[in-house]
Amino acid sequence: MKRWFVLGSVVLASATVLMGADSCGKVVWADTNATKYIVGGAGTTTLHNDTDKAVFLPGCVTFVYEVKNGTDWTVAGPNRWCVWEGNVQRLDAGKSLTSDLFGKAAGTFRARYTVYRGCTDGKPLSQAGCTSEEEVFTPVFEVTP
């Protein structure tokens, strides 16, 4: 499905190309199960691979939390702490990966996934020879006291 945005008399193709589309409308994208959480509460975030090819994630850290500070986003920490980078996690075409999401502090957040392509399966990210990487973000969510 092709998406178009019309701005005045200029027609621009959808931003899905910037999100790693293999072909029109086929992207890697992320969402959360809610838009509001409480400190200490839990939810989930899901990364969807709607492309025609496998993508890869780092072996241990699936995503990082980012917090909004004014107009800037800063890293608030990984979804888990690791002692070794681990082998890349393969996410096959048409599959999704759901991870736990925790409201650790009050604020405005999003989850940022770094998604890789063309990696050698079964190797640590530093040795997997990935051919490209992209950033995929969840929609913004609030954590309140």
C-alpha cells in the first residue's frame, strides 16, 4: 500500500522509506501496549518486522529507553544490563518480538531499537559483519508517579 502526504501543491512519498522499507509499505516498526504507565508499573513493547527479509538486534540489549528533556531526547538506559554483547538476535520476516517495558521514573519516554541488516547469524554484533543499521522508535509514552 502506498502512502502519500500532500503539502500545498507538492506531493511527497511517505516517510516509510526512512524507516527501512524493503518495498513500499513494508517496514520495521515498534509500538507499546499503552501510552501511559505508572512508576513501578510494567507493560510491553513490540518490534514488528513487516519486511521481506530478516533483521537483527544486538544480542543482549533489545532497546534503550529515551527520555524527553525539553526538545531533546537523551538515553535513559538499556532495557537490561549485560556483561557480554551476546550473539545477534534474528527477527525473521513477518515476525514480531515483544519485550517487557518498565516505568522506572516519571517523564516522557520512547523506546529506541537499533535494527541491523545483512548480519551473519550466530555471531556477536561486533563480528557479525552487518551491512546497515537503522533506528526504530516506539510512539511516545508517559510515566507518572
